[in-house]
Amino acid sequence: MVFTYLAAKPLVLLLLLLGLGMAIGHIKVKGISLGAAAVLFLAIAISASAKAQGIELSIPVELSMLGLALFAFSIGSNSGPNFFSTLKNSTKPILALILIFVIVSATAVGLGKLLNMSPASVAGTLAGALTNTPMLGAAGTASGDPATATVGYSIAYLYGVLGMLIFAVFALRAGKHDKDAPSPITSHTIRVEREDHPRLGDIYQHYNESVAFSRLRRGEKGPIMRPTMEDTLSEGDLITVVGDAKSIEKIELELGHHSSHSLLTDRSYLDYRRITLSDASKAGKTIAELNMGDRFGATVSRVRRGDVDLVGHPDLVLQLGDRVRVVAPLSNIKEVTKFLGDSTSGLTSLNPVALGLGMAIGFAIGQIPIPNPLGGTFEIGYAAGCLIIGLIMGRLGRIGPLVTALPFTTAKVLSEIGLLIFLAQAGVAAGGSIGVAFTGGDWWKILLLGMILTTLFGLLLYFMMRFGLKMGGTKLAGLLAGAQTQPAVLAFANGQTNSDGRIALGYAMVYPVAMIVKILCGTFVAML
């Protein structure tokens, strides 16, 4: 009776899976919870149970497409500002990933022959082991037997998700000892002991523009003033430096010592406020472009984006919803607040123009036919297209009058709801076919091959990235999700780390490449 009702009410089914799935996902066992991945597994279980009773459950595939596109574009928008700055260090991981795909594909062919499996079955199993639907489509077309490929995909898919979740757990545990963990942003007042009058601009450049100077006092009792890059320091001066803890420790040793006289306590002239950027005309501009120093005598010492503090360096592009720490003369604080907006609307603004146009362009790019060297054409898919456009628009911040980035908090909400919708539909679709797939006589061969391939893929990724390329465990967890092109693994990693930015960077770094290489590998294996 319940299954019959759900079959007739797909939206009720969707909402039920979201609510019950996340309730299960929040349950922790030894500190670990499935998070959004629980929606996928619950959907598979319910759909398979209904199928066993002869009832077909379904959720419109268009909802899944919209959900995955929202997820990919939002992830790209939030990752864009940091993605391109780290791109120059991504060549080795990407080349290593391509090599691993070749090794796993060759292993699939070899073991498939030993198990006397058809090329279509091997290619479909490989697609399921790597949890990639476009790869399945390419394999089915190249083999001329899409039905057999789909059976292989359905049986191998479940462990493809579970296996990579296990490797993500190991990566996150290793990540607790990461050396690439960002040092916390802090501020210290330093007493200068040097007599050579160092220039603040030179210190700023020496530390790769990763620090900010918020207050300066000449001597013990002079007035506190706003420092500029042209100021020089004299012996006995007090300077407040904002930056990561490691950089500040080095600056203290270079200039003098940590002073017990904090300039933050004296707010008689310079005061500070945390102001929310809600004025869209200011979003997408750098701190330098806002020129708050000349306008208000103000300094942006740091910016809080989501749960992360960033140093307020001049080239930092501000986004709607950023909470900006401003140091300014007490008499100008109200003007600065009005200038930036300071409304909660900045935290929740949707920016529908950028969202709609960006996703439309992403869909179009994802459907461009690309010549396949092995014959025919392929598409990278709407998710990869939206991710690429999201990264670009997030990095640009603004094109003329158009703000191209989504507010950080808004993007997080959109990515989560989009992911949940996608996982619910994917789980229902997989659950409906998994029972049928296991009725065939070769199901054990497919299951064995799929488990071997997923495990080999995870092992090679983990050891090559972790020990060969010295990648931090937290970033590796995101890379595992991107290489597997599996949002459920990404959601799990985000849930365990409170959405650490390194997770999204690892995911975005390899996802588009993984999508393309998987399609090529699926085609190649199916043609042998």
C-alpha cells in the first residue's frame, strides 16, 4: 500500500527520502556519520524493496539534472577564488590520476578476459566501479549492447560508492595531522627593535601579501594611527599585524618582539566593527578598488567568509555576505557601515541573474559534442559544464555591473539541497535495477570485478597522492570524491570537516578531467 502510494506521488517520495535519509545520516557511530550519502543508500533500499513487490518507484530525472547542476555550479562559485591560485600545482596530481585510470582500465580488461566476460559487461562494470553514468552511456554505445553494460553498472555501483567512502575515511583520519592545514588568522602587536627603518610595503611584499597592518603608534604614548604601505618603522614603534600565526611569528622575530601593550584596547580614536557586505554595487570588487583608506581612513584587516577568516589584503575580491572587519576612526564607523550595507540580506541574497545565466551556459558547454579519438563524439555533461562556469564566475566576481559570484552562504545551501535531490533520484533509479541485475547467472563475476576495480582505484589514488605527491589527507578526501565523480563522497567529507575549503578544492581540481578520461576509458574498454 505504501509503495503504491509513493509510486503515484514521486514528489512525496523525494521529500520522504530527504527527511528520513538525513535523519539517518546524522546518526554517528564512533564519531562517523554518513551525512547526505545516507539519502542515496536509503533510496536504493526502498526502491529495491518496492521492485521486489512488483512496484516501480521513480523520481523525474529532470529534478536530478537540476539538483546536480545546482550542486556543481555552487561548488564552483565558492571554490573559484582559490582554485585558480592553486591550479599551477595541479599538473602532477592530474597526470597521476590519468595514469591511474589507464591502469585500472587495463586491469578491467585483463580480469574480464580471465572471468570470460563480454566487453560490454566489463565496460559497464568499470563504469559502476567508478560510479560514472556518462561512462556507462559511452560504454553501451561503443559495445552495441547497452543492456548488458547497464547490468554490470548496477551491480558494481553500490560498492563503488561504499568503497570510496572507506578510503575517504582513511584520508580524513590522516588529515588530522596535515601540514598543509591553514594556520589560524590572528593579530599581534609588535614592538619594533630595528634601527634601519624598514618600510611596511617591503614587509608586505616579502610575505607574499599574506598579512595586513591595522594600527601604528609612534613610541609609547603617541596617537594610534592607520598605517600605510609607505610608512617606515622606527625603534620603539608599536605595529599591529594581522595574518596567519606562522607568518606573524616570523615577522615578530624580524622586527622585534611581541608587545604586552595591545593597541586593540585603546578605541578612543581608531575603532573596529564587523560589517556585513550587502551592497551589491560593492561586491565583486577588490578591497583596493573600494578605496576605503582614502574615503574613510579605514583599513580592512580581515574578512570572514562562511566559517573561514581571510586576511584583508588589497587584492582580495569581496563577495556578498562577507563579514568585513574594518578598523577606522570612531567618527567614520557609521559612514563605513552605510557604505558596505551591513544588512543580513547580504548573507542570503540569491543573485538569480548570475545563477540562471551561469547554469544555462554550463548546460550548453556540457552538451558540446567533442570528437572521440576512438570514434564518434562525447559530451562532458552538464555537471562538469556547470562546475567549470561556476569556477570561472566565482573567480571573476564581477563583469561590469554584473556580480558573477553567489554569496558564500547561499551557495552552500544551494549545493546541499541540489546534492540531496540528485542522490535521492540516483538511488531510486539504481535500486530499481539492482534486483533485476542480481538475477543473472554472472552477477558474482560482475560483483567481484567491480569490488577489485574500486579497491584498486582507491588504493592507487590514496598511496600515489598521499605518499608520492605528499598531498594532505583533507584535500585528498576531496580529490577522491572528484576522481570518483561521486557527490555522495564529497558530501560525506564535507560533513566530517565542517566543509573545509580544501575538500572542495580537491574535488574541483580533478572532476572535469576525471569525467572526460572516464568516458574515453569506457569507450576503449567496450571496443576491445
